[in-house]
Amino acid sequence: MQNKNIRNFSIIAHIDHGKSTIADRLIEYTGTLSKREMEAQVLDNMDIERERGITIKSQTVRLNYKGKDGEEYELNLIDTPGHVDFTYEVSRSLAACEGALLVVDAAQGVEAQTLANVYMALEHDLEIIPVINKIDLPSADPERVKKEIEDVIGLDTSNAVLASAKTGIGIEEILDSIVDYIPAPEGDENAPLQALIFDSFFDSYKGVIAHIRVVQGHIKKGMKLKLMNSGKVFEVTDVGCFKPQPVDLGHLDVGEVGFVAGSLKDVRDVRVGDTITYAENPAAEPLPGYRGVNPMVYCGLYPVESSDYDNLKDALEKMQINDAALVFEPETSVALGFGFRCGFLGLLHMDVIQERLEREYNLKLITTAPSVIYHVYKTDGTMIKVSNPAELPPQTEIEHIEEPYVKATVIVPNDFVGAVMEISQDKRGEFKGMDYLDTNRVMITYHIPLNEIIFDYFDRLKSATRGYASLDYELADYKESKLVKVDILLNGDPVDALSTIVHKDRAASRGRQLAAKLKEIIPQQMFEIPIQAAIGSKVIARENVRARRKDVLAKCYGGDISRKRKLLEKQKEGKKRMKAVGSVEVPQEAFMAILKID
Amino acid sequence: MRKQRWGLYIHIPFCRQKCFYCDFPSFAGRERYEADYTDALCRELAEQGVLYREKWGRPQTIYMGGGTPSVLDVALLEQILQAISETFAWKGINEAERPEFTVECNPGTIDEAKLALLRAGGVNRLSFGVQTFDDALLKRIGRIHTGAQAREAMELARAAGFRNVSMDLIYGLPGETQAMLVHDLETMVSLQPEHISIYGLQLEEGTAFARMQEMGKLSLPDDDTVEAMYDAMTSFLPQHGYARYEISNFAKPGFESRHNLSYWQDVPYLGIGAAAHSYLEGQRYENVREIPAYIEGIRSGSGVRRQEEAMTREIAMEEFAFLALRTARGIDRRHFEQRFGVPLDAIYADAIAKLKRQGLLAEDTAGVRLTELGMKYGNVAFEEFLL
């Protein structure tokens, strides 16, 4: 295919604005898949993705389209993850494109996350085609949304397409706009290869399959290639494009998007953002923008049954085969035994991994509350990074602690500005600015500790703004904070997995809330259980779980033993998620209790 | 024929009135079925009873429960007793070798004639559903008799020659105080039954009490009071000569209910009648629950017994263990090993160690048994024996 007939684009949208449905319609309209082959939302093919209506992995598909001018075009769609956890992955996907469709809901208008992604696309000099979707809705107001896009983002909307992916309106116009407005890729077919990896996954037959954009040069089957960052060398066994199943074409030419596979066994060698070049006659420089994996959030994962430790390890290793962003290392907790400290890109990433471990590997897990990475400067002049509150050194050894702050952008209707500010202030946020997007909508910017974002910031925003708030954030910097560790003692014994790091000014109230919450969560047992919250040796809160009352099955009618057994089984089922900590049975949700207090 | 210890259970699903707390398979207002039911029951007994007699010999225990067996009139009772005695042909066998034969009675539905009939028919043990001696409480829980009738029933039983009588008590009734329970216990021991069963009231789904509770019309004593009642009961009865040989059962020496014990000791039993349960050759069965369906099943010969969940070796071990733990003797190591071919510790060492730590279990070379605390938290201990 000649370069002038190739278009590489992605779709930018806020959750629920219809990105996946538009992708489906494009696939259908171009005949890439017949209607019969279409499953709803073809591109989100993980169960969890479909259930949650989100995209976690990038997906790529090549569409063949005959333009109005009668020429055949090759349109490469790169579907990007739609969540703040995957910002870096999104940026690499955008770097593989020349243009993007900006899908905005005709009723909802521009949201915080849309903005963040649009700005990112603009940074990559992408040509942006606004698509106003869901114009069939009674509440649709395309003109208002167009104006919003012009005012807020500064985009010209004269070429905007009005569409309804649900009913099929505007799909052809979208395809024609892609051909008309998005520039064809440039590049030299004979230059040393530079191919950008924007995603990768593991296939048990072919090994690691890298999603790539050929920026310079070309790839043929049998070539010896090299990953410039990891240094791995491999021979190309498969090279081609997705339709959306992988199709082996034997080659990929300059400007094209597709995949390459070879003798690569470890997804960690094939990092998103790395550059592939020729093993001999390599490119002088890798493509810009590579960044190593950078977990933002850590938590402990422990098997409920300690005998499941090896199974959990296997499962994590298998998961890592397909997810280079997952990091983990063994960790021991006095309370929970042997487990793993796991790092994630964010809360969603964490949730998804946990859910998949339980669902796909049938593991019962205890998850400790998520933590950010603290920089702890010790009195001896050294700095250590702490992602597990239990590992915070004693107060006397600490000179000061720094914690990560994010720049949080919130967009809300006018009426809720007060609520947003109140919550953000309460979350130790520093007000940075406020801009009116139009007469009704406001963009508010705060610097907020990431720690506070993790603890229900978005949930509180949502409920205080009746669901109208949209949030985006990015890591800003590390700043000194007065932080202390609050320990929890059950039955007099400290439970390391329940320790938490909080700001000094609110340690006392957090301690009280946490103790009260634990009292609700921990069921009555045969003895009274004192719950204490303490900073160092100073107890700041106290609660008691009363001893439980007698518990024994009474009369057994005429030898009906099965019924008795069923009652016992039900009772046992209820305890499956409990972990014996010392002599106390603690339900798994207790370890997340800190997230549940308000 | 291989001699084998076994028990026979006979279910009489009729009641004059359904007690408000009761979720057993028993029905009021079904008098019209009594005659047909008795026919069907006798036929099942003749067929099944003979089958197992030929296999295992006579049963060591017979228990007629309900419902209210004593609600049947003299003619129907006689028909059943006749069928039993024919099936097991014990005429001429001396009294001491006859089975323990219990019939449950409601103090409001007996008289001299019925008791004499039972005695003559081989019944040697009576179990009275007393529940409480407080008339106001009796009324509140849907019983049809008074406290005076319960006391009188005891006299009638003695007069009819019964030397082994049990009484049931329930505590934690709506509006009951600890003083009222103590009064019941005192009355109970003054009557000197040989055996006492005592249960804490439980709200069961589908009962009148469950509905009242939902509507907020039931005022049950609070947990602390019920706990105090339990403590009072478990110390009072042993002080008055009744040993606790099972979680809910107390007896004077030598008067433990052998039938009741057989449920906990892995002894097979044949259940006759609607909704009766059987435990035969290591499998558990239940007869159809509805009276008309039962009668029809027997008449047509299509069968009334269906197997419950198939017994695996694992389930068998679990049940063996948690049932045995209900008794004061607990799990007998030798018995367990004989039954399963592995030592108890090979399966349950962890559970036993954990429960010992918690003070719920005591252990010696003969076996393991619940401590006093363990009896109180029986469910916690039983659960540990589920594999």
C-alpha cells in the first residue's frame, strides 16, 4: 500500500461516550467483520472489560475502505485504554497515529478525561476530528457541545461529524473525514527500521506479539530485529495486521500499523514505548518517549489459605506474562503470613488484577489497603521508599517524609463548585485554579496528595455532585508532609496489615473512625476483642467487639442430619474470607476498612 | 442374617394445633387423612420393617414421633402397635430384651385408656412435650395444654406403669424471664422424670413466630438473658441428678435415650411415614413430605423414599465427627478408625489442635469431646470438622 492511502488514527472519548460502539460500527461498515461475526463491542474482549464498559488493553484493527475518490484506503484504528491509570499507554498509542476522532456525547459535553486525552493528542500534533455522538438522544444538544469544544479546547468544529453509533448515523461521514483530514504517514522505506511498540500480549503459540507502528523502514518475515531498550534480538516469525484477529501478511511497510512476533518469550522484554530496529544496521536513535514501568499504587495480596501461596505466585507470574505493568515481590506479614507486595498503575489496574486472580485462578485473596510510595528521609541522611505502611521506620529515625501529589482536574457544572472545593480542601488539596468552560461548566484544578485520591476522593466527588463531576489526574511531584503511622491492635496485638499512614492532623479522627469501622466488620467471637488505634505507643482510640453469645444447633427433628450439615456448611462458607490473626478471625474486608470510612 | 444395631423411627404428622415456633413436618386440620395414613404407615412398616428385620434382626430402639402420635384415637394407635408387634414378633420375649420404645405425647391429648394401650403394646418410654409450666407462656406459643395438665400427665404415666419418662422444655420464649425458667426447672425436677430434653427457642423460617418477628410483634428475651438462662439450665440440672450426656439432653444414670444417641453414633435407622428420615447402609434418605403424596406413593407402590445428597467418604467422616461431638463421650478414636481405616488424627489433627487451643475441645487417648465451653459454642467446633 502506498503511504498516501494509509491513515492511522485512534479514538478519544470519555467513558460511556460511545467509543467502543463507534469502533464496532466502523468495523461493520467497512466489512472487516460481517454482522454475524460481530460480537457487541468486539474490541473489548476481556470479560471484565465488557462488564465494566472499559478498555484495558489497547486493540488494533485494520479497515479497508473505498473512498469517495474511488481509491482503496487502509485505515488503522488503534483503540486506546480509557482510564487514567493507563495514561502512558495512551500516550504511546497516540504517538503511533497521525490523527484522532474526538468522540463527545451530544448531551454530556466535554469531560475532564476527554480534555486530558485531547491535550495529549495535541502534544503529538494529531489532526483531530470531532465526532458528536448520540445525536439521536432527546437531550442531545450538538450545537452547545460544538461550541464547548471550540471554547474549551480551541478546536475548529466546522468539520465535526454528527453521529449516532447506535443507529448508524454518520458512520460513512466519519470514514470519509478520516480519509480527507488525517494526514498520510511519512517515512523512508529504506531507512534503518524504527518501529514503536504501543502494546504487547502473550500468545501461547507465537510468544510475545508486539503491537507496532512502523515509523521508518520496513519489516519482513525472517528478518533479525532488536529491541533498542531491552537489547533483545529476535527473528521475525509472524508479521501482519489485525482484522481484528491477527493476519500474517509476511511484511509491514513504512507508515503501517500491525504486529510482529518472533522468538520472544517474556512480555517484560517487550515494553510499551520501546523501539524495534534491525539487529544489523540499527537506527541511530530510539524513538522518543520511552519510560519504564512506574507503579503508582501498591498493595499486599495474600492467600486466605496459606497453602495457596504457590498458586498465587504462579497466577501472578502468568498474569505478568501479559501485563508488563504488573510488578510484585514476596512479602511477609506477621498477621497474614506469606504473600506479595504488588505494584499497579492505579486503582483500576489493581482492581482488575485482583478480580482476574480470583476469577480466572479461583483464588481467595486478602488485599491490604492500597498505599502510595512515600519518600522517607532518615536522620542518618539516607532516603528509603516505603510502599507498605508497616515498614515505616520508627518516628525517631525519620527526619521527614515526602508524599506524591497529583494535579487533579475536575469538571463540574457551576452549582457544584462549592462542593468540589470543600471536598478537595478536606483532602488536603491546594487550590491551583478555576476556569469557566462555558456559562455553566467549570474546570477546577487542585494539587492533592495521591494518598487522598486513593481514599474515596472520586466517590465523594461523584456523590456530592450527583454524578456530574469528571476527574483526571497526573503525577505532579513529591512534597513534604507531616505524616504518621496509625497502628491497629486487635486483642492487644498489633496487626501489621492494618497499619496506615495518615496526616498528623487527622490521625486521631482517622484512628477513631477506623476502630469504629473495624468494630462493625469484625464479627463477635467467643471472647471480647478490644480494638485499639495507636500512634507509636500512644493509644488514640478504643473499641470493643463483645463476646458472642452461645451458638449451638438445637433440636434435630427425626434424624434429619443433612439439614444440620447444610447449616454448618453455610456457616463455614461465611467464614471463608476470614483470616485468623492470632486468635481473632478477621474478615477480608477489614483490611480495606480504611477505604470505607468517611 | 447379620446382627446389627439399628433403630426404627415412625412419624405421625398430625397435630391438634401447630405450635407457633414449630417447623417440623406436622399439620393441623388434616384429621381426614388419619385413617388412610395409618393404613399406609402400617403397610410401609410391614414391607420395610420386615426387610430390615430379616437383614439385621430386631431394632434396639423404636421411636414414634411427630407431630403428635398421641393425637391419634385408640383404634388407630392400636392398629400401629399391632403392626409393630407383628413385624418384630416380640410376643413371649422378656421385657428386658425388648427394644427401647418411645412415644411422644402431648399432655393435652392423653388419657388413661391411651396410656394403657401404649403400655400393653410394648411402649416402655414416654416423651412429653411440656415446654413450660407457665399457662400464659403456653398460650403465647400455641400449645393446647396447661401446666396442670403436664403435671397430671406425669401422674397418669406413672399410674400406667411407665418407669422411663422424658420431658421437653424450651427456654427463651417470648416474654420469659430467667426467674420463670428457674421456676420451670424447679417444677420439672420435682416431678422426677428420668430424662429431660431442653432447647433454646430458635426462630425458623416459615413459622408463625418468624412472621410475628418480621412484623415486630414478638418480644423475645435479649441475648444476655438467653445466655443467662442457658447458664442457669446447664448448672441446675446436673446439680439435681441429671447428667448432660448430649448437648440438649440430660438424664438420670442409665436413662439416656438410646434412640437419640443412635443418631449421633453412626447407627443406621429406618424411617417410616411422611417426611421420615432414614440412614441405611451409609446413605441418607427422606420420605416424601406431603401426607396425600405419601399415602398415594404407598398405595400405588411407586415408592416414597428418595435419597438425599449421595454420601461420600468425606461427608461420612464429617458427619461421624460432628454428630459424635454432640455427645458427652465425643468421638471415639477406635470407632473412627474402625469405620474409616485411618486414625482420627490423620484427618483432624489440625482441627483438634485449634479447638483445644480455643478451649472448646478436650482430648485423651480414648477420643476427643467438647468441653463445657465447647458445648456452648458447638457450631464453632462442628464447623472445624467439615473437610
